[in-house]
Amino acid sequence: MTSERHIEVEIEAPATPEQAWEAVATGPGITAWFMPAEVEGRVGGRVIHRHDGEAETPGMVTAYEQPHRFVYEETGWGPDGQEAPIPIATEFLVEARSGGSCVVRVVMSGFGDGEAWERAIESFEGGWRQALRALRLYLKHFAGQQAASIIGGDTSSGDKDAVWAAFAASLGLPAQPAAGDHVRTDGAGVPRLGGVVEQADGRTITLLLDEPARGIALVGAGGPGDTVFTLMRAQLFGDGAEQLAAREQAAWEAWFAGRHVGAAG
């Protein structure tokens, strides 16, 4: 049955359930490790995730049981322009563990059938695994702090591995660094970004940043269909982070725009 198909991903994080709840069930919390978001903390409240550019996805809260269970549903979208047959539900479950840690589990359901949905499910699962790594970094190093976000990206076509290799090279980053390596962007016009590799997983790199400020970043390429999305997403913390993020956002927008100009020329 369509309604029974789901993905389930979890991490254990050095945090209390209350700290994890603030991170996964509030707008400032989600913004600090995932993407800019707004949450009305009540059943029937709105949830909005803001992607790169003007794109956003709206949803509605269907469960808000602090500090253990948060569920929202989204309607009207699907892979390759399809409309989901039922609302797509995303559920966060927070469970305490001994030693001051907790487990955060994400369960996503409401998928349709067919090849496009199979690719989407694979993409969602990989995306949530990466996102929860960023959540663990946030809870370990920045819990309770507000973030200033930087988001940049564009689209390409072709083999995903080839697109990723070209994207990493254009940034001056190794395509396959090892966890623990310190890497930084390099090249004329490339905005500065550097830090320690937390995880390198195929076509994504998760960083604990020290440049341009302390924070978290994802650099990657992928997507469920023939279109390949290339992405740089970062959250900066500390004094002056908002002003710095605004300057860096403009620099990344100019750099991504220049890639298109170069490709066209």
C-alpha cells in the first residue's frame, strides 16, 4: 500500500530531549542545521521551509507533543512534477538515552508508486542522513545558538558523479576527502569556506567550519531525477554572524551566476 511506504533515519546526539526538540520542532532550531524555516508550534500551525532562491515548501503541523513527537504534512508536490497521492508526512521522534544523550529519528511517508518515486525515496533517505549529521554537529557544538544562513546552488544535467567532480573542482575542493581532513575553497572569485570534514559520502561533504566563521556546511550534488542540483548550504554562529552571512550570501550568488555565464560562453 502507498501509505505504508516510508523511510526511517536516526542519529544519537549529545543532547537532552529538550535541546533536541528545540532543534527539530522550532523555526530557529531547524534554521540552525537544515534550512531557513518557520514553525507555528501547535496542531494546525504552519511549517515553511525556504530553499535556495525564492523556492519554499509549506506544510501543516499534525502533531506537536513536546519534547518527543513533531509531525507535519505537505501536499501538492512530487518528483518530476507529479502530485503526491496523499500528504507527505515527516515525523520527528526524540527519545532519551542514558549518559545525557538522545536519539532523533525521522520517519517520512506518503510516497507514490513508480520509478520517479523510487528515485525520490532514495534521494530523500540520503538527504535525511546527511541532514541528521548536521543536526548532530549543531547539538554537539552550537546547541541553543541562533544561526545565520547562506544558501547557494544551481542545476546541471548529466552524470551525477561527473557533475559533482566538476563542481568540487570549480570550488577547489577534493571530490573525495577523508573524514578529519581540513579543506578550504580555492581559486579566483570563489568565496571562502573551510573546515574539518565531518563526513564525505559520495557526492556530499559535511564540514565543521572555521572559515568564514565557526559553523556547519554542506557541499553536494544530487537529486532524484535527471536534473542534478549542486548546492552549498552553511550556517554561521557567533558575534557578527548575521552581517557576515549577508556578505557571503551575495558573494555566493555572484559566484553561482558567474558559473552560468562561463558555461554559456
